[in-house]
Amino acid sequence: MRIAIGSDHRGVAQRLRVIGLLERLGHDVVDCGSHTEEAVDYPDIAADVATRVSDGTVDRGILLCCTGVGMAIAANKVPGVRAATCHDEVTAEMSRRHNDLNVLCLSAEMIGTEEQDKIVRIWLDTAFEGGRHARRVAKITALEPCGKQA
């Protein structure tokens, strides 16, 4: 799988660690920064990763900031993106099974590295169930101004 990953300045160390995990798992990683711990605006990073998911350059995206919430809000503005902050194994699994989440947002500071790794692994390994959930995801897509499907 080809995965774009980005973080703001507060998530640089965790992003680099997650990149290592993704590469060990055999994924092709596109690192969208930030490449410094100097303050950056997280919507810029979220837009870069989300646009790559939306246009099909990558299969999925991962974003990290202090809470993961700001990244999710910004990424969801890009058509075709379904982003959410997952904070445990259950939300990671259900976000894929029921919502076909294509951008995972993580807290860089509020959950430990072990939990982050579990969340990433489950999110990558869980398939979308389709069925009644596909109908619901289609209704979410229809709410977008251009109804774009990623």
C-alpha cells in the first residue's frame, strides 16, 4: 500500500517513528513533513496528505498533531476524504469496517507509542465491510459539494 504521512511540528518525532513501522510492514511511504520542529500550520500538512488521497496518488493517509483533531477537521475539507481521530484499537477497527476511513489522524502527545502502533496496524489490516455501510458512506460522499469518491 502507498501511504502519505504528515505531521505538524508537535508530531515530528512520532511521524518518523510511524514511518519506520510502515516501512517495516512493507508499505511505500510518502513523507509530507513537517521536517522541522519549528511551528507550522497543521492545515497545510493536512491538505497535502488529503489531496494525495483524494487524487489517488496514495491509497491512504496518516496525520499526526497534538490531539489529531485539527488534522481531521482540515483533511475532511478535501473531497473524497474520510478522516477521523482514532484513539484506541476499537475506533481504528470500526473506522475502517463501517466508515472506510482513508485518512487516520493520531494524537502525537496523548497516546503512547505502543498504542499508536496498535492503532496503525489494525487500521491498515481492517477491510471495509461494504453492504449497508457502503450505502451510508455513499450518503456521506453525496454531502460533498462535488460528490467526489476517493
